[in-house]
Amino acid sequence: MGITRRRLILSGAGVAAIGALTALVVRDRTRTPVAELEYPAAAVHRLGKVRTPENTLAAARTSLRERPGVILECDVHALSDGTLVVNHDETIDRVASNGESGRVQDMTADQWRALRIEHPDGGASEPALFVDELFAEYEETGQILLVELKAPQAMEQFIDAVRPLRGQIIVQSFDDEVTRSFTRAGLSALQLVSGTSHPDVVDGVYAVGMHLDRISHETASRITATGAHLWTWGGRPRGP
């Protein structure tokens, strides 16, 4: 279909998947787009990065035009003044259309506004994206966003930005302290786990995400017993 997808699959009392990422629904939440998410579902990485410049409004719009209702996934960094922007890497080296380089956190808002993101196939570049532009595009639309904060120093600004759309946004992090901050703020948090098959589940998380190779029936049962969804990506399931 031309867009990179991470799948979320839920079946009865089983798993759900993102990338192939899986989730088990066990919690009754208020009626919001996140709470009423139907499975199977799919998410596009970096807002859609195959046919359009990644992490741009053009990418998001193309993804939704080709697959209405798909979840939009992206990463957030902060500029030198704390302004939140959408970018996967810590630098712009890989995506800048004119060969610019440097760390996102060292850039000013004017520099970000002037940045163009290159097209994967040599087509027209697109403007780099601010988080407030992305959120304004989908506020009150019911569109679900899956957002990873990669700039923990900007936690306060990030939570303030997400809170008005918290029914549409799942926030995610590999850092348990960041995840705890999310849950304390009342956000739907996906606790991402790597390097272990026996994670300590953060209280109040919406979901726990692990590589499928790390999941056993015992691990899955222990996680879902806390009331969290279980999401997993890639690999093959292990035995009991």
C-alpha cells in the first residue's frame, strides 16, 4: 500500500500488536477515542515515511487519505528554547533536504521553521513540523496519535501540550521515570520495555510494550493482571 505500518491487533482475550504490536483490553476507561480504539488497528511510523517526507503534515495527510483512521506515530524533541518539534532523530542530518546538520536541541524556532525535510524518492521537500501544528491539525477530530517524548527535559511543556488532547493521545517512553510522570499527569501511557522479559510494570500505565521474542505466557499474564494492555512488536512468541 505504500505506507509503513505498525499493526495493532486485538483478538478476544489475546494479544494486540504494534509493528506487529499487541494489546489486551482489560480496562474500562472513560469514553474517548483511545478508550474506544477498535482492533485490528494500524499505526504509521514517523507519520508515514515511505511515500512522503517523514514527520510532516504532508506525511500524516497522505497516510490518512490512503488508510482513514490509521494511528499516527511520531517522536518529539525540544529546540533550544524548549519549543516542541516532531523529529525521529536527535539530529537533522538524515532528513534535512539541503544537507544541513546539527542537533535539534541546539536549533532555534526560526531555524526549525526554515528547515525542509527531504522526500524519500527525490520529490518535493516539506516543511519541518512543530508539535503545536500537528496537534492543531487533529484537535477534536478523534484522530489517535501515538507520541514518544525523546526530550525528558521538556516534560512540563510536553504534558501541557498533550493534556487538552489526552483522550486522543497515547504517550510512550522507554524511560520508566518519564512514564511515571505521564501516569501522574493522567495521560494514557505506553511503557516501552527492552532488555528484559520481566519488567516492573509502572502503576497506572495504559499499556506495556515489549518485543514479542521477550514475551512468555507467564509474562503476558503478569502484565495484564495489573490492568494494562500488552503490546508487542516483531519476532515470534515464546512457549509457556
